[in-house]
Amino acid sequence: MMITFCLSAGAQVVITNTNFSMGTTGRIGIGMSPNGEGNQWKPLNLSGQGSLAGRMEQYDYMDLLPAIHFTPQTEDQDATDVTLQVRLGMYSANGQFMGNVSTRSPEGLTFILPETYVEARNIMGSDWSAWVGVRFRRYDDIHICDYFYFDDHSAQGAGVSYKDTEFAIYMPSSSDSAGVYPYNYEVTVEGATNPAIRQRMVFVGEHTLRFPNGNSLKLLGEYHTVAANSLNANYSYPSDYGWVLGAKFNSLLKTRMPGSFNQLAVRYGAGIANGGDNGNTWTWATYGAPNSSGKYTGAYSFTAVEHFLLNLHKRFSLNGYAVFTQSKGGASSINKAEFFNGNQIFNRKRDFVVGFRSLYYATDWLHLINEAHYATRRDGDNPTAAMLKFSFAPTIVPLGKKNPWCRPHIRLVFSAARYNDYARDNQYSPYLSINHQRWGTYIGIKTEMWLF
């Protein structure tokens, strides 16, 4: 097959490589809140926890994943597997963005390129692989929450691996006008001033021990360093550093149906590597306020995660998880402390979330999904905000497999969340920001897809 594009009169580009693939992931749908501002439905989860406690009410988003695959023309049967992949992500801060919708407002449609990289695996039949670019470097997740809890290194960088050992270097950088990530300063580019995360260098080493029974233990080490900076900034930042250690154990479980597993992970980050808030687990998204010297000496974050899937019967599966995180910034305060820009921000927080999803395979194409989540969040020395949420989603699975991973889904979603007094009175949820009620509700029709 040959594809020809005409660029201008007399000019052509001929593409002869036909090893092309296209994938997509996303969640799309409509919803309302029957007992609140129905047309202004908001996610029910607690603020500061993102998707933790389930994503049944999530806003629309969609990714497109075009990729080109090729192998060198050699006589070696074990030739290199080379991939060039790009991911185009689309979402909107104001909810709906597909269809006949204007996206020209400041909070309209947002395009991102979270992946553009080249990877060469098993170079010329060897055990060596290498990659460079920007990509989603993340592995096991709690799918109920899309929470990549241990080794999410989604940033720009490069890496090389030999068998089960990898070394990578990253230089994560991000702009964020919403101020989700506190460790930032203002930069001016072409007359526009925006907040940006201080770019740092992150060195990551990972090694996986594999056992004969199929279980594995992954060991993680990171070192972060950020240089002093005063150029185009309103504050002179000192140099600083941080480190991370962690371990994740994956075990295969024997149940009546195959595919069951248990995953247990612990991770500790110190200094500027204490990131992991608002539903993300990036260690480079530093949490909290600095000390009087502008550093994060003494800052830390500890996270423990338990995640399991039990395929107990040909008609029933149970998926469960628990997440505990405690983090503290560099300041001595356990409540609020002064950030670089003079604002007071929380310097300590604690999250605990536990949840379960059951799947009853009524038929090959009709799955009945039930979820229950309990989430707590404590910022500083404030009382604890708490939420108990239930979801029920009769789901059409058109590919017709009795499997928890079969997609796409077409779901009819019913969710209800009960908040404690502190969460309700202090608007500790996107839903509570416009509805000051004990109970939050959601009814919607959603699709969830991943096609590769």
C-alpha cells in the first residue's frame, strides 16, 4: 500500500510504511444531579482526591493514540521492534466539549500531547532497549479510580533498560493556571505571564525480581535535584533535592476463574520528592510549603496501597483497593504555612480511601456493576472530611465477554454520596461547591472505552 499527500503544486510526500495503528481511550456521556443543580452536575468525590473513590461521574475526556511500528531490514529474525507513538488528549474545564459546542472561551476545549516518543525494544535481538521523548511511564493502576499508584513517571526524558533493570532520567515541567501544584513560580513568555513548575532533574532506577510462580517484586529508587533559579521569577529560589524509595509486590492468585491477583505497594518520598496529591502520584509535584530558607528539608510523603481482583465465578468478580497517604511540606507547621508567593497553604494532609467493585455477569453482554467507597481527607489540623459513596451501573458490553476488562462499556449510572458535617459545611467536594447538602446524587449515561 502506498499513500500520497499533495503539499503544493509539483510537490508530493509518499508514505510507504503501512505499519500504522490507532488506539483510543476515554469516558464520554451525560449526567445530572436530581437533588441539586441538575444541569450543573459535579463529581461527588472529596476535593484534593481527584478520581480516588471512583470515576463513575467523571467529566468527558478522550485520547487518540496513533503509532507507527517498523523493523529494520535485516536477515536477523530477532530484529529490533521500533515504535513512534503520539497521544493527543482532549478535555474541557466546563464539562461538555463534543458536538455543537463552542470552545473559544478561556475554559473551553484543551488539547494536550502527553506522549510523543520513540522506543526501540530488544535492539538487534539483544536484551537492551531504549526510549526518548515524553510518554506515560506508568504501570499497575487501580482501574476503578485510574490511580497509577507507585511508578507513574509520566514526563519528558529518556531511558535505557537491560532485561528487568532500567535507568531513566526525566526533566518534568508543567504549567498549571489552576494552581494544583504548589511548587511553582511565574514565568513570562512572549508577554504572557503564567505559573510553571520549577524544572528539575529526576534520576530513576527500577529493578524487577521475577519468581518461578509468576509473582514479582519491583524495587524503585529516585533522586531529584533542582537548581537555584531567579531568572524571570518574582522570587529567588535556592537549590534543593529529594529522594524516593519503594517496593511493589505483585502476586497471582488461584481462583475458580483465571486472572486474579493481589498487589501491595509502599513508597516513601523525602524533600522535594514528596509529591502525590489531588489524585496523582507524581513524586515531582512537591507538596506543601517550604521552610524559612525556601527549602523542603524535612518534607516527606508515605503511601501504602493494597489492590486485588478475585474472579470467583464465571458470573462474578470482586475488585477492591485501599490507599493511605500522609504528607508534610518543608515548613514546621502542621497546619498552614507561607508559600513562596505569600499565600497560606496547607502543609500537612492525610488521605484514606477504601473501595470495592463487584461485577455480576448476567449475560455475556449485560454486566451489573456495583461500587462502594469510603474516603476521608484531613488537611492540616482541621477536622476530617468524610464521604461514603455507592454506585450502581447496569452495563452493556457489546463485545460479549464475561471479563472485568472487556471494553467498550455503555453504562446507566446511579451514584449517591453521603458527607459528614465537616465536608458538607466546608464544601469539600466539587458537588458541594454548588450544593450544600448531606447527600449528593448523580444519574447519567456514560461510555468507557479503551481500544488498542
